[in-house]
Amino acid sequence: MNLVFKKPMLLGTVLALLFAGAGVAVGAEGEAPPNIVVFLVDDMGVMDTSVPFLTDREGKAKRYALNDFYRTPNMERMARLGIRFNQFSAMSVCSPSRVSLLTGQNAARHRVTNWIDPNGDNSGPNGPADWNWAGLKPGDVTLPGLLRKSGYRTIHVGKGHIAPRGKAGEDLRAVGFDDTVGSSSIGQPGSYYGEDGYGKIKGAKANAVPGLEAYHGTKTFLTDALTLEANARVAGAVREKKPFYLQLSHYAVHSPWQWDSRYVEHYRNLNKPNSVKAFATLVEGMDKSLGEMLDHLDKLGVADNTLVFFLGDNGSDAPLGDHQAVACSAPLRGGKGSQYEGGTRVAFMAAWAKANADNPNQRSFAVAGGAIQRQQASICDIFPTALAVAGVKLPDGHKLDGVNLQRLLTGKADGTRPEQFLMHFPHAPHRADYFTTWRDGDWKVIYHYFPGKASGGSHYQLFNLRDDPFEQDDLVQSKPVELKRLMGGLVAALEAGGATYPVDRPGGTALMPVMP
């Protein structure tokens, strides 16, 4: 390579150009490559926190009753450090979201459209036979895999749940991670208690969390054990002077809803069912983990060079009533697994772990402090954003559904990005069955492959989320032009992704969406 520069350039800039061409991560202006942390919480919706993510019409944060019930001071701390999104979507079920995070693709494209049963294909009676129940596999393009090739130490701690037992992807090292602990095919822990061996000593042994034998028989809560393991591995990467990608993927706040005894007194006398109060202690323990991780990064001297993404993997599963109604995600309608916003809207924040205006990486990838971003975004966007932060190029041929969040993270609007989100669930039985949703700007259509009670016997539900954010006014009858436009977008998005569909009977014909 012959480089000719007409003006003097800093050595760091020259090296950055050289290494970028070679696919090796480098930081801005010769700075060390930035570290990246994804702090992923299981089954945590947008309302399971004391941080208000929802806003009024002027874009100001608006508190609701659930914000006053939960205690998450470290989420509040991170919200002050960075930016939070009030319209950030994930798939409404866990495994599809986790694969979307790792691939930058929506579920219709990667075809992991249902939660993965550790024991095999759980498509459902009229589910598609050709969905990707085997999950991620060696050779798939993944975020950790690309970062590892570029010199990052890639670390996964906690829940995996992206492939069933016996498949190569059950071991996350096969899909791009250097180091992993606590992950397997399971979707929930047998127990949160070290005294139970997290399910192995007693409880549901099939759901025992692996790799944490050092804590068996102790009083170490599962959330704490995973935090300790994550912090130790980050310290090792820092000692080796390697940039790191950490995905700390908590089992909390998934059931079983067991009390975290340190927080019992905060909720004991409240007029709530015990399961709800136990869920709140899981939330508070998760928040403690976030604070300890931020403190650890600061103690290691790498906080100002570490970008942290915080998010849930699907809507709330708090035991607060019907997942089709206004209950666990109130005032949003629905919860985990549902077709409504309470099923797909999740808490999302981004922040440099410590603000430092002199850090070149922070100057080149700015994140607004104490800000709220109202523009729509999704879990698919983390993949291209993390690659951009690291200066790593996307390989040719990998199709993305995500868009780089860089401008949105500054708090400004990005008029170049599509305001669209596809959620495809061609399965049953679950909290809602056989549906696809499509958001396009303020409009949202829900298509039911088997019309029933939820849709009033219709294939369609149509909402304007600007005027009706809580999805109470179905506009199917009054807005036929918008319905047809939205359904056209839904069908096009499914076809672009090569989606797989439910069938009219087991082994029968695929049911394509019917236009109105």
C-alpha cells in the first residue's frame, strides 16, 4: 500500500487508516479501541424501573405508578450519564431478540421466531416446519465474532438461550465469544440461590445454571455471582491490554420469582402479591449489578473508554395480570409475548461509563448526557452501532435490518433512518399466537393469521401510536387507506426477509398474509 499525504498527519491517524483497512479495531486519534458492554436484562419491560422512559407530547419524561413502585438508582445514574430511548423495540420473546442482537437482523430474516426449547422443535401445532429452531451455528456472522477477529476479547456471562441442547451454538464460543460462563440452552434458572446450586443441588436440575460451582452452597445470589464473574473477566482483559466486548446477560428478572432477601423490607408491607414483590427484589438486585459494573470499570481506569448499552430482551413479564391488557406494562397495553407495545417496548440506554470530553473516542462517538431520544429504534440497531464504535467493517453479503444509532445517541433526530419495526411470531401456544406486527412511523398494524377474540374476529388491528399510545382505539374500520398501506409494508418486509409462515394445518399449506 502506498499512501501519499498532501498535509502533515498525526501518526495515530495514519495508523488508524492502515489498521482500519486491515479490519483491525483502532480508537480515534490513536486512542486505544473503545470497550463495549451490553448489559442485557431478561424479561424486563420499559416500565420495570424507577426511570421514566415514556414521555408526554412535548417529549418530557412522564412518571407512572410503576415507576414509583420499582427502585433502580443505578439505572437513574446511567440515565444521567447518557441517553434513554422512549420508543426502543425488541422482539416480544427472548431467543429471537438475543439472535437479533448478535446478528443485526429481525426475526423474520434469521428465522429464530420463537423461544428455543432446549429439547427440540417447539413450533406449535400450526407453526412453520422451516423455522430456525436450531439457532445460531458456527459460521454465522455475529457481532462478537467480528469483534474477536478485530482484536477484541469477547466475553459472555449469563443466559445464552440461542441454541438447543446438543447443537454447536449452545456453547457460545462457537459463535464468536472467547470466554463464556453461566450460559447454555436454558432460558431460566432452576434457582437464584447459591444454596440450591442455582438449580443443580436441588430444584429444577434441567435448568441448572452451569459453570458456577464455586458459589454452590453459599449465600451468593445468582445475579451477584454473574456480576463477579463478569468483573473478573473484564479485569483480565484490562491486564492483557486488550479491548473487550462484554455481554452481561442476566437471568433476572425471569421467573422463578424468588426473593432477593437484601431488598425484602422495601416491599414487605406493600399491598401487592408476594410474586410481584419478589419480582421487584429481582429488579433491584439487577440494578445493584449495574452499579457494581460501572464502579468496577472506573476502578480499572477504563470507564471513560467504555461504551455501555443497557436493555431488556422483551416486554415485561411482571406477574401483574393479563398480558393482553393494561397491566404489567401499564399504561402500555400487553406484556411479554404479546402483539402490543407492552410486549415489544423495552428500556434502552447508552452511555460512556464515565464522561470525559478529552477522550478522543468520546469526541468521535458522542453520547448526550441526561437526554431522552423519542425517535424509534430497535435491538437490531446495536449490531451496526457497536461495529461503528469499534471501527470494524461489516463483511460483504451480511444483510442488516439494523441502522447505526450514532446520530440518535447525540440526542438529535436522524431523518435518514426508516421509522419501521417488524415483529414476526408464527407460533403457538404462547401469550399471543400466530401474529406479525409492523410499525411505520406513528402507525402500527397487527396481522392475525387465525383471527380470534384478541382481534375481534378480524385479521387486522390498526393503531396510531401518536394519538393512541396505549392501543385502545382500533382504526381498522375508519382508516382503510392506512390499513392497506401498512399491510403492504408488512408483506414487503416479510418477503424481503424470506420469512417463514404458519400453516393451515400440521404439514399443510403456508398461510401468507391476506391484504384487506
